[in-house]
Amino acid sequence: MSDFLSVDEAAARLGVKPATLYAYVSRGLLQRTRGPHGRSQFARADIDRLATSGRPRGVDVTEIAVHSAITSIDGDHIYFRGRDALDLADERRFEEVAEWLWLGQFPDGLAWAADARAVEIGRRVQDALPAETLPLDRLRIAVTSLAPSDTMRYETGREAVVVTGRRLISSLVDCLPVNGAAGGETSPLAARLWRRLARRAPRPDQVRILDAALVILVDYELSLSTLASRLAASILADPYAVISVGLSALGGPLHAVASLAAEDLLAEVGESGDAAVVIGERLRRGDRLPGFGHRLHPQGDPRAAFLLGRLERAERPGTRMEAVRAVLAATRERGLPPPNVDFALAALAHISDMARGASEAVFAVARTAGWIAHALEAYALGAEIRPRAIYVGTSTGPER
């Protein structure tokens, strides 16, 4: 008899669904390892312990199971169609990884170009917004303004959606106001996005770091914004509507907006010069420290370690890295949770002197490609995702 159980065997032994099993892992109640062929497995002794002690309390999970071949998360490893996400960030550009998620193959020298008419419309709308409008809000408005110019947006066939995805993401970036040095709009998307977010022209290594950030953020299994997008796609909402739903779901404080709060933390530390005082004051007020801790990676978000390592290696005299180092040192000294990718994104924006809210925009642009990948799966399945409600209100029937 094997000392390990597969996911299905462990779930059956506990009488729960696989989603609940993974919830136990995320809460530190159960550990999983990688078995043959990279599949998750669980120690039989651990499963037996949980089975005999009863279902753990405090684990309240709403289970929605969706079959997907896009992303898998196994411990501290994230895989995009079986390829390690961090390896892809080292080896490939964002556009290539997006195509890998969409088609399962890498393009051969493909350059993404925006639709000129759509960009012109988008820029007119952007010009009408207040100057202080945050980049994420600009992206939300841009999707709505771009959609009417695409007369083929209701076509949900694979080839059509891929073309729409390339044009939509390119147009979203290209219609944003330019903050930095001008450049060609057929250059890599990361370079075009940099010019919209940063005030200074980038070095080549800085563009490469931004490109890597886009890659590692392109998808993360079924995060809530991805689930919302996929629900929309399951009822054949067009790609623009799917992306609009996803961008709307990013507004919560537990999603991409956490990176904006981390940006503000770093700005405050940069001004005061004392990270411990700034962090201590926030904790005294009972504020949540933004950008630290991750329920699926209690020992540290591998995406954060990857991106912060890249930033440290690229650091040069006169940069704004000191505030980042000071915050990391202060949190380590007090035994606070390690940083997550939201803090790493905020660090990228802070060091690069980007506009406030730039980290949210990087997250949103990256995740848009992931939402399109999930939309492609949902369109191909042709089956509506229909969650069921468990009614817990007062009885509506006749009294008995």
C-alpha cells in the first residue's frame, strides 16, 4: 500500500471535493507534494489524521470547480500549460506567453499592433478624463470606448478571438496618455506600456523587468476576477465584455488594488526615511499592511521573490531602492509575513518613478491576456457555468 494518495483518493477518503482539499492546503492544514509526472499527492498519514479528527473548523469554502488546462499551482511552482512561469519570464516576452496560453504554441516573430481607428477613439476619451485619473480607471473606460469600433467583436471562434485579443490589448495600451519619451507603437508591448506609466525613458534592462512582470502576472488559476470573466464568457459575452467584467472585479482591496496601497506605503517611507515608524503607525491604527502575506504561499510568494531579485540586480546608484530595502528589513525583523507580488509590483513602480497606480495597470494589462485564454476555453466548451444558491432565508411556503 502506497504512503501517498492522489488528489481524487485523498478527497474521497475525506469525503470532500478536490477544491476543499486545496483549501486545506492554502490554510496550512495539509501539505501536498509532487508525485510522478508532477501531479499533486498527499501523505496517507496526513489524510488519515484529518479523517479521524473530523473536518477542520473555520474552513468555509464555496466550491466552484472549473476544468482548465491553462494554469496549475503546485506548492511554490506556477505552470502555464505545463511550463514554469518563472522560466517563461526569463526566456520569453509577454506577447509570446500570451499566445502560448491562447494557442499552446509560441509565435514566430509576431508583432502585436493596435487598430488605428480604435486607438484614435480611445485617445479622445482619455483626453476628456481628469488628469489625476488612475491608470486602472483609464483602462476600464478604454475597454468600453474601444468596443463599438470592432464590428467583429461578437465572433467567438478561436481564430477571431485571438486576433481580437492582440488588437484589444495593444489598443488598451496605445490609447493611454504618454508620460515618457515617444517611441514606435510596433515595439514590444512592455516598452509601449512603460512610456504610458513612467516619467523617464527606460534602460533596456528596465523594459525587460517590466516584460517579466507582465509574464508572471498573466494568470493565476481561478482568481476572483478570472472567475468573473470566465462566468461572462460561459454565456458567450464578447471578449470586450469579458475583459470589462475582469477589470471591474479588480477594484476590491484584496485584489490588484493592494499594490496601489503598497505604492503609497513606499512613497511614505521614501519621504520619512524611517520604515519602522511608518509601518508601526499603520499597525497601531489597525491597518492591514499591504503587499505582505499570501494564503497559497505562506512561506513566500515565488513571483515576488523573482521580481524583487530582478530589481535588486538591476539597481544602480541614485535609484529609489532604499525605501524598498528598508520596508523589507523592517518586516523581516518583526517576523511579519513575506512580501507578495503586490508589493513587488509596487516596488517596480516606485523604483521606476512611475505614475501613482501604475502597478495596478501592469497587473490589469497582464491579466487581460489570461482572461482571454479563459474565455477561449469557455467558448470552446459551450457550457454555461451555473453556480447554485443554497437558500438560508425565511420560509416562503405555507405554514404547516
